[in-house]
Amino acid sequence: MNVLILGSGGRENALAWKIAQSPMCDKLFIAPGNAGMLSLGENLPIKVTDFDSIKKAIIENDIKFVVVGPEDPLVNGIYDFIKGDKEISHVGVFGPSREGARLEGSKEYAKEFMMRHGIPTAAYRSFTEENIDEADAFIDSLKAPYVLKADGLAAGKGVLIIPDAATAKASLREMILDAKFGQASAKVVIEEFLSGIELSVFAITDGKDYKLLPTAKDYKRIGEGDTGLNTGGMGAVSPVPFADEAFMKKIEDTIVRPTVEGLEKDGIVYTGFVFFGLINVDGTPKVIEYNVRMGDPETEAVIPRVESDLLEALWAASQGRLGEVDFHIDSRAAVTVVLVSGGYPEAYEKGKVIKGLDAVDENSIVFHSGTALNENGEIVTAGGRVLCVTSYDEDFREALKKSYGNIEKISYEGKYCRRDIGQDLMRMME
């Protein structure tokens, strides 16, 4: 079958890398893709939210299956668009309906879903301009620090963790009244702060059955020691060492299975990935957030560990047959380190020529996050996050050494990466 992947980052490069290996895939298209995907399929210069152009591409290229990478097209209803159009409704879609995508598109919706189905999460209340005066009392009822989340999508920047009540109250007003995050913060969810170690759990589901993907832990801050500004992610380790069999059973029993069952009970059409952003609070897993797609850069560490035919599983899910598919995971660890542009996550320059990619040995896989070809046919930087270097080993510490070793072979002006990925997990293992 001909397959179309929507997206252009490292997550989509990892999905394309895996899907291109499937004997089920005749030809792969990526819209819009990046320079790293040119060897895997054909890039189409289409924005992920340009649904009319996506429809045209589906028809012209005889696409049978669409795999959606990022959240924007999902929240904007790409599943409903394709399934509601007579000309292309026969095309399989891996990605939830608009209603299902609200689990990520609205923090309040997600919290209400969790409360309705008894899924453990932090205490919360939602506020808008209409009831903003009630927020002060709720903040005072919580212990510091305070978590403020823009209800809508804010490109990963809509969550504030604030150390004192006075600043939390002022920040709430900036978010709602001064539109700090635009329309996304017209409504704000204030949550109880949960203290513990975070991890990410991923599942493939057809809304009835599910297959668990490997666990991962990512690193959001730009600076070593988890300092500085938040980024889209500076690295990831899979699996998470503390997520042993007993802890994973708790996650399945109290979070994953109730979520999938809740989707079915609520009549929500959901074929896609579920990202469970979790926190281990003294041995009890709780949900921080849902995402309706794979995380980035966790995907670049998780997908390489999938031994089975990923396309077969995604296609079966789109046909409501996920329960029929065998699914196997590589026991080795995988570690991803992200290379970024100088200045990121603030202002940075693009167009820097990247050298040394051909020198990376077989111990590592390089996924492209923000790259393009210049007029001379050279691969250049085209984003804040530029490349992801992933390596395997039985011991994640050895995998890290491989990734950092191959990173030394890659060069471009302003190259930066964190040198402490996984250090916290190493300390836990001592």
C-alpha cells in the first residue's frame, strides 16, 4: 500500500524509518518531511493543516493509509475530514477523531475524562475571566508550588510551575486577562503539584484493544542539571529503569486499561497513539497529561525498539483488528541525544551547513528534526532542534557513550547538546 505520514520532525523521521522497512509499504510519502526523510520516501510540500491539499495528494498518489504525526491536524479534525469525504473515506487513518484529540487539545476535557473514569491524577479546577476571582481561594487551598496550564494547545509552552501563591495569582491573570498564550490560555487549569519522577508510557489502540510501546524518560530543559528554559526535548532514554514489572502492572491496571475502556464507554472514536505523561508518586503512578500522538524525542528512542512490523500494527488498528496482531519489543535499551541550534529555544539562525553525517557508524541512527537542503544540495539546519542521535545497547549507559561518540563526528555552526542525558537515572541505579 502507499502510505502518507503527516509531519516534519524527528518523530516523523523515526516513524518513516520504521514504516519504510515494512513489506506492506509500497511507496512512502511524507508531508512536508525534511532532508532526513528523502532517502525513505517522497516529501510533499504540504502543511499538515492544509486538509484540501492533503486530500488532493491522497487521490493523486493513490494513498491507502494516512499516519498522523503531530497534534495540530488531529485537534483540527483530520480524521473526521477524511472519513467524512466520499472521495477519500475509504482511506485508513491512524490518529483519533476530533473528539478523541480533545484529550490533548483541552486540559479541562482531559481532567474531566480522568475524573469520570477514576484515573489517578492531580486535584484541579478550571478558571476563565468569568470566575477568575474564585481562583485565589483555590490557590490558597493548595500547597506550593502551583501548576498553571493553558487549557488549549500552546506549542508545549503553556505550563507554568510557580513557587509562591502571590506569583501564581499574578501569572493566572497574565494568562487569562493578558492572553499570555493567546486563545490557548483563555481558560486555565490550576492543579495540585505532584512530586516524584516523571516517565512517558505509550500505547497503540483501536479504541478497544491496545499494545504497549516501551517506556521512556525525556529531558525538557535546555541546560544541564535540568536548568534553563523548556525546549521541545533534549534527549530520551528507553526503557525507564524504575518502571519494573510490578510498577507497569499498576500503570496498566489503573491508567492504561481504564483509559481505553473509558474511550469505548464514552463512544469516542479513537484509533491512534496514546501518550501517558505520568509521575511516580511514592510508588503510585498518576497522570500528568495525555497526548494523542507520540512524544518527541521519545519516539526516536521508543520506535527503534519495536521489533514487529509497525505498519502492520497501525493498519490493523485502523481496521479495528489490533487484537489480532503479535507485537514484540527489543529488550535492548535505546538512548537519544538531540542536537540543537545555537540560541535555541530562543532566537537562532538557520541555514548552517551540517557536516559529518556520513561518518556516523552503524552503532547509531541519525533522525532529522529540523533540516533542509540548500541551493547547493547540502543538508543545512532548518529548526531549533536539528538532529537526534539514537543508539542501542543492553545497558543504556553504553548506548549513551555510542550516541555521544557519534555526535562528535557531526559538526555545524552553533551545535549544542546536553551532556547529562540519563545522569539522574544512573544515580538511581547506584
